[in-house]
Amino acid sequence: MSEEIWQQELNHHLLGAVRLDRALIPGMIERGGGAVVRVSSIQRRMRLWNGTPA
């Protein structure tokens, strides 16, 4: 994959989660707690090599 595609995928999948955390955590600290639950894909166990980037 090209560097541009790698950057787009990281920006969308990884940094999207980081941005959400950064938005949620200050309120959680103010309230004294909270939780962020991540839901992932079954692809960790059943990889579709041709269906997803990296």
C-alpha cells in the first residue's frame, strides 16, 4: 500500500479512537470515573487477507 493509504487508514481507525478518548476523558475525570468500551471485529480470528488494508 502507498504511504498515503497507510496514513488514511491510521487516521480513520486509530486516531479516530484516540480523538474520542481525548474528548471523553476530561468529563470522566470531572465525574470521578467512567469507561470506554471498544468493540472490535471478528477479523482478529478470521482474517480476510484480501478484504482489508494491512
